[in-house]
Amino acid sequence: MSLSEKLRSELSLPIIAAPLFIVSNPDLVVAQCTSGVIGSFPALNARPAEMLDEWIERIDVSLQAYRTQHPDEKVAPFAVNQIIHRSNDRLDHDLDVCMRRKVPMIITSLRAPHDVVKKVHEYGGVVFHDVISIRHAQKALEAGVDGLILVCTGAGGHAGLLSPFALVREVRRFFDGPIALSGAITDGAGVLSAEAIGADFAYIGTRFIATREANAVDDYKAMIVESQADDIVYTPYFSGVNGNYLKPSVRAAGMDPENLPEAGKNKMNFGSEREKPKAWKQIWSAGQGVGNIDDAPSTRTVVQRLAREYNEAGQRLAETARPA
């Protein structure tokens, strides 16, 4: 059985919930996993660093208890996101915690994770890596990752500009392992579409921000519910890396999303000098799929809705393909 098949057998839907900076917490991860999709969180969300061990233990205990109480239900594994960048001075500590706790999946970002892969494989875990280009995908595979997360145009947070139709098909020319696809997927039809073009999993973030369990302020959730695709701006200004953000949050910070300063400037002038608004805390991220989000229910309700939409889309395709 391939890794893709093994992971799929543990899920109710082929979905990996993206790790959301600040937003993802143990409550959200447990709700995602017990609903049958892979839940995840960035290690850096656990603050101070010592709290990471507590978070992982809490998730482990909660998932085991749910498995015992509901033996007939699918309970998915969880993942921890590690930022592989010299600016992350917690990496060694956080990785040691994940190794000791034997976290099933590690999601790596920003740099090819050579050393991380070796350590995770030592205890039997798997590594999936975020990429936005063919070059990044090849470097990640050279590092020995088990799976790729293709972050395409329209994805929330740090996103690429390539169409999923282009990136998935090119990657499939040299990689037959598990692929998760990210980019404006907010409903079950989108999940099925990801599979149809060659991905194994849909990688969904924005839809889970607008849920009860998410650690996002009510105004952020309401902004997602009220926004459309035109309300997303793509810019490197706030974090130094190109990403998608909600224009209303940019305006609320006193800036014009259509005329942002050049990236790389640390401060700007609004009549009096002020610090640049902070990405994630003041400038809220979302993907272009926000126009398909109309409420902020429980995570279980979201996953059940995704399942219904996924099945309905499959039925429509079957009927379309049926001979006359």
C-alpha cells in the first residue's frame, strides 16, 4: 500500500487542514481529526515554546479517547508545521519535542528540509513540504520528503502564482508520491477537482478560519464571511514573502490595498510615522475562495458539508459520463 493509500484509508475525506498561524490550536486540530480530516498547527503557535509539548500531549490524549469511544469512526492523524528558516530560533527545540512525541506528520515550509527529514524518518514520521514552483518541488524531493504540498494561485497566506492545472501536471511528470493541492478550495467540489487533476489531497485553510473552534477574533471570521474574491490582495509587503490578504483588514490598518508601499520598507508615513501593521495579527490572510464561505459553524459541520458536496459533485460527474 502506498503512503497516499495508507493516509486516505484513515480519512473520511481526502483533506489536509492547513496550519494557520495564530488561528490553529488544539481545539481546532482535535475537531478536524475527529471529523476525519488531517488537522495541523504551526509549532510557533504554542507560546512559550514549552507549551508545544503540552499541546501535542493534549491532542494525542483527546484523539485516543475519541478512538476508544467511537471505534467505528475515522479519526485522522495530525501534523505540526515547522518553519525551516534561519529566523526560526525555536526549530531545534520544537523538532526535538515532535521527535519525542512521535508526531505522525511534519509539514515544512520556506526551505528544503534535509536535516528535518532524516530526524522525522528515524521515528517513523512523514514529511510534507510546501512548494510554489517546480524548482522548489525538485529541491524538496532531493531532501527526501515524503509528499509535496503545491501552493497555487489563490491560496491564503504565502501563495504562488502558478495555476494548479500547470503545477500539478508538471510535478506528476517526475513524482508519483502523495500531493496535496492548495488554492481557493472551500467546498467539496473543489476537493474532487483536486483529485481529478492528479492530486491526492486537498489542502484547505481559509474555510477553517471561519469555524467556532478557530482561534480567530470574531471580526476576522465575519470579514471572511462577508468577503468575495475581489477583496483579496496579493502582496509581499507585510511579511516579505508574497501572500494573499483581506483588503478590508488593510483598510482598517489605515492603508490603501491598491497602493501599498514597496516591499522591504520597515516603516511608512501616515502623517506621523507608525510601525508597519503586522501580518496575521492586524492584516488578516485569506484565499480567493472566501466568496464561497457564508457562515462560521462548527468544524464538524464544515467537514460534513464538504463530504456532502464532494459526493454530490461525484454523482454529477458520473451522470455526465453515463452513455446516452
